[in-house]
Amino acid sequence: MNEYVRNLDRIEFVVTMACTGKCIHCSEGEHSGFTGHIDADIAAEAVRKVCGHYRITSLMTFGGEALLFPEVVCAIHAAGTQMGILRRELITNGFFSKDAGRIREVAADLKAAGVNRLLLSVDAFHQETIPLEPVKLFAECVCGSGIDISLSPAWLVSREDGNPYNVRTREILQEFDGTGIPVGKGNIIFPEGNALKYLGAYLNENTPSDPYEEDPRDIRAISFSPEGDVLDGNVFKKDILDILNDYRPRD
């Protein structure tokens, strides 16, 4: 086994870069003009192959807004369920439709596919452009399905800071009082993408850097882009196991 990926235990998929929000804190920058998504069959097969050679304990899908393509999300998580991955998570802003029937259908499909943890992004930044009512309905449907759900707000500077964005986030979180949905720790905004462009006045040398960076000599998580890029290869052009075996850190 390749020594640089011997501790691999997590698989992530950026299902799409298309998004229903236009958030000024987004580390990925602007999301306009994106329409594509990762191929469901290739993604699911990659999950099965990796799980056949590594002890994968965690699978996550996100975006963009992954639920613009719920069938892809479900195919990936169904494969993870089949292969015995214990932690199968989805990050979503919860806004992919205004149709109540469709919202209920997608929530049921996620449960059937094996998603067992959902992080719902609600805060001052998402709700600048995303309506709250369909998000609340989706959250209630997910909660009712039995999926473990928590609210996952983005905090500016720190969770305790009293800046106007955090004040607004706390007001939005209060809208979920009575639903029984807990508020998770969320995340602290780091200075990349739109955050650096629009929120620079709040960010300084003490601001945490990207918490998701991997040690290139000890890869524990691999992340697939919508175009199939992963590590130094592309799963549309090369078998995922060959990509893992051939990986070498850049000097």
C-alpha cells in the first residue's frame, strides 16, 4: 500500500459547484455559471473500490448545493451504506425547491439512501439570499425521517463575537426554537474566496486558516471535485485505485 495514503479513512465529494446561495463568506468564491455535477455511477463505483482496500469510516457530500442533484447524492450514500461506512454525512443549505411535496420526497430519499447525519447551513450569510421557510420545512422533514440533523452556522471572528453578522445569525437560529433541532458548533469563517473579498475588515492574522488542509505526506481524506479530480488524478480518466497507488507528495 502507498505509504502516503495508508491512513486514508474518509471520502468527500463536492457534488456540484452550482449553488442556490450567493454567500459573501463562501471560501469557494462566486458560484455563478456552474451547472454540472459529478457522475453518479462513477462516484458510487469509486466509493466501492476505495472501501474494498481501505478502512473508510466517514463519507461526506456537499457543494455548492449538493441537493440540486439529489439523485447523485443518494447514489453516493447508497454505495457508502452498502460498503459499511459508519458515518454518512451531508452538508446542505436546505434550499433546492419551494415545492413542499418535492422537499418531503427528497428528505425521504436521503433517509432511504443511508444518510445518517445532516449539517444544515443557516446563518446571516446564507439567509441574505436564501428564504428561510422552505429550509425550515426541509429541516422538519429530515428530523421526522430519523436522520440526525443539526444546524451548522458560520461564525465571523468567533462564536462569541458581537459583530452584526453574528447577531443576525443568532436571530435566525431562534427561528428554529421548538423544532427540537440542535445547534452544532458550526465553523469559523477563514480568509479565502469571498470571505477575503467581502469580509476582510473582520479578518486578521489571528483568523484561523483553512481547517480542511491535508498533510500531503499523510493523506487521511480524499475529496472528489465535480469534474472528477482527486489528488493528482481524475477518476474519469484513471482508476481511483491507480490514482491512490501512484500518488506522491509534491516537493
